[in-house]
Amino acid sequence: MDIREAKRIVIKMGTSTLTHKNGRLNLRRMEHLTRVVSGLRNLEKEIVLVSSGAVGVGMAKLDMPKRPETTREKQTAAAVGQCELMNIYSRLFSEYGYKTAQILMTKDVIDHSEREKNVANTIDTLLSYGAIPIVNENDPVSSYELEFGDNDTLSAVVAMITKADVLIILTDTEGLYDSDPNQNQEACLLRMVPEITPEIERMAAGSAGKLGTGGMATKIRAAKMVAIQGIDTIIANGERPEILYDILEGKPAGTKFLGKG
């Protein structure tokens, strides 16, 4: 579809976009993000945020020197960080007259049609009341079997459940390059990917950062998931949240992966 006509939009913010390298929240960027999202809501766009950052924020709050390796520590950091994250989102969005709602999910939602329907209905109702749903994985109660593993996958699931028009994944890179731009100065940014082929997946090979759990490979996997349902995906640099305006105005920004059909 013409992205300028997109009404329901799922936006995923990565940990590297929301936090500084020390794990503490990048408040300036969050302020910009909430202003832009509020501006999109004023244009009658329906926005669902999938927000990373809870574990990273909890790490900083608890003075953890590195990302937790045990489930117990990860869940502890998430419990502390999620509270801090939602408190800030609520205060920032309230400045523009918008309400927020927290939705925490585990992977079993997609294994049970009734739970999936409940999530879809809740988000639909929140949007009808003008609220901005903010989704994250329910880390404090999650187990290996119930983990999405990364919020790129979670954002794809949310986009499918809510029948979104487009999925936007904001990260710390401009999009998908044909080779690693950190090692090859001649690397070329791909603006359009009509189909995710094995070659495209090989281009995305890489590792996650210190605070995040996903790399480009998980973003490509998310794009592939939603493409099956005809949903386009844009992967772009979230350093400047105003890029959301560019994306939804159809201007060149990031890498666009076309949905099928």
C-alpha cells in the first residue's frame, strides 16, 4: 500500500535508540519521540509502540556492570526498568494530552487463539479511546519457553495481531546495507527490498549490541514474518525521531521491505 495512506502503525524502538551507552535513558530522544508520535496521533494515525529498554534501564538503576546473564537477574532488571520506563512515557505523553497504556506479553499469546483475540481487542479498544498502547515482553514472569527472545519478533507479532498497515523498526543504523558499513566504506544502503531472499538474510548477519538482544538478522526475520500478511516494514535510524514524518510522507528513509500481496 501507499505508506502515506497508512492508518495503523506499529513502531518498535530499540534499546540503542532509547538509551545512552551506559544504559540510562536518553531523555532528549524520548522527548522528541513522544512529540513526534503525538503529532502523528493529531493526524489521526493509530500508533502502537513496542518499546525496548526495560532491562537496560533496570541495569543502570541497579548499578549492574553488564547485561544480566542469569534469568533471575534479567527479570529483576526488567521489573525495575519497566516501571521507570512507563512512568517517563506517561509523563511525556501527558504533556501533549495523550494517555498511555502498558501491555506486557509472553509468547504463549500466539499459541492460544483466545489470548491473541483478547490482546487484539484490548489494543483496538485503547486506540478507540485515543490511548497509545506501549507493548513490551513480560520479562519478570517469562521463561525460556514463553520468551519472544527479542522485541523485533515481538513487534512483528503485534503488527500481525493488530492488522497494522506498516511496521517501522527504529534502530541505530540507517537500514540494511549490502555489506557491513563498519568494515566496508563502499557499503551501499538498500532502499527497497521486494522479497527477503537467502541472500538478503546473509547480508543481515551480525551481532547485538551491549544492551540490546537483537541485531539486523532479527529485524529481517520480523520483516519476513509480517510480509506474509501483506504488511510492509521499514528499518531506519531512530537517532532523529522526526524520521517518522519522512517515512509516513513517503520520503526516502531507511530500507523498505515490501509485504506480499
